[in-house]
Amino acid sequence: MNPLIIQSIRNKLERRVGYLFNLRSVELFQAHLRHLLAFCESSPFVSTIIQHLISQFPERISVPEIRLGDTKKAEIYSEDETALIGYLTLQEYVQHHNPYSLLFKVAHSLDVDTKGQAEELELVRQQFLHPFYLYLDEQLTNESVILNLLNRYKHRTEWFSRDDLWGIINEETHNAESKLARNLYLYLYDQGIDFHIEPSSITGKIDLITAQGTDDPLLADAKIFDGDKRGKSYICKGFGQIYSYTQQYNEPFGYLVIFKTTDRDLHLSFPLQSHHLPAVSYNSKTIFFLVIDIYPHEKPVSKRGPLNAIEITEQDLIHQLEATMTN
């Protein structure tokens, strides 16, 4: 993924926030804050980051009364929750018919004795705008953007597209994996990820990484896990393939998306990392794993009984990788 795209968004965000920090007019601050939030919502990258932030603390969305409540105890919150409080407060501010009264409400909730609107406005900037902006800026990296989008793709697929992708499994004998990979790439492309695939490579069974025709490809690949022929060993080989691409293209990160087509569970027994995705680091390269369940379960989770899990450990992956490298 071209890092210039991310840097361009960060620059635009920085300019808008910097302008807000220099404003002294309450009316202008509200108007330009509205422009900032509209920019955040219109950017696929930024809006995905915000949605991931919201998903971490659903109680703050479902109970509006606590959005501003207890903000004077901000020291007890994590940085992520402080950023969400900032975002929700800024949203309320731009929608409020009387921004002056909301300034007073914010100052009162923080138990701060201000001496007028200028100090109240500065309080809003420091307490809410600054933490929200810092969170976005820190999350706007290639790694975080891709991970946010992959998590969103997982939810979208399992909630809305499971039947469609399961149909691909039933209809395609030899080409199902390639079509699932294309579905993943189509989603990422629609979300604004900039990559190029040669037109001559869009038919047949292709390697979607090498077909991108660029020195900076998106190193995301798709594998089917059926618990049988495409089981534990197959996933370990897929890890080795992604690792080899990170070496070939000198990239620090790779992403292995696993479509689970069996009622057996796949247990990845290695540490959770950024965005709560399991990942394995080896030789300064990190491979993230995302498991997407497209099997058409007849029973809900609560009625399926004990899990019949297949476990893959970090040692399994590295052992097979090293065995391949020595052959």
C-alpha cells in the first residue's frame, strides 16, 4: 500500500485541526468542527478507525447520558476511551443549537472554574479535540488501516455475505480460493486501498500479490481451511508463502485471511496483537491472521455443543517455515 496516501490524509487532518486550535469565535469553531467531522466520516480510512474505536466501548453509544458524565474523572480512562469521549462530545457540540450553553455544560462536567467563553473553548480543544486527533493520527498507519478494514470485512462477511461466499465453495471445485481472494480485494479496493492488478491477470487462478504489478503490493492472501485436505499443514504453508512475500518485497507486515469452511473450530494459539488479531513475528516480519467463518451452521453458537478444535501454534508455523527454508 502506498504510504503517500496515508500521509496525505494525515496532512489534511493536521491542517483542519490546526485551524480549529487557532479559532477564537465560538460560531466559527462550531462550523469548522462540523467540517472536520464531515471529513472524517467521508474518508474510508478515518471512518473505519472511528468505527473500530466505537466498537470497543458500545456502552458509551447505548447510554447517551454518560457521554459527558464523569469526564472530570478522565484520568481513570484509557487513551482509547478518552478519544471516544472526545469524539462523542465533539459530535454533540456540532449538533447543539446553542454552542455557548454546551461550553458551560462541558466546563461544569469537568468541574473547572472558567472565566469566560475563550477559556471554555480552549477546554473543549484540550480535553476533547486533542485526544481524538492524537488517536486518529496514531492509527493512521498502513498497518492500522489494513487491520481496521480486515476486521470490518470479517464482520461484513459473517453477517451479510456468508451465503454468497458459501455458494462459491459449492460451485467452484478448483478455483474457489482465488474467487474468495478476489472478493477480499474487491472490498479493500472499494474502501479506498490503492493497488493495481494487471488486466491480463484477472481471469483464471492467479497470484493476486504478484499480479499487482507494483513494487509496493498489498501483502494479503486468502486461504481456505476445511479441516481436511486444506487443514493445519495447508495453513502453515500459507504462512510460509506470505512470509516469503514480505522478504521478497521488503515489507514488515503480511496478512493471511483464512476462510473457515468446516464446523470444526480453528484455534490459533499465539498472542493477540494490534486490533486483537493473532499474529506471529519471525525475523523482523509480522504476519497477521484473520479467520472468517463462512460455514452455514444450522445451530446458533449457544447450541452447538463442545468445540472440536484444530490448534495451530506459533511453533507449528515456524517449524514448517524453517523446514521449507532448509530444503
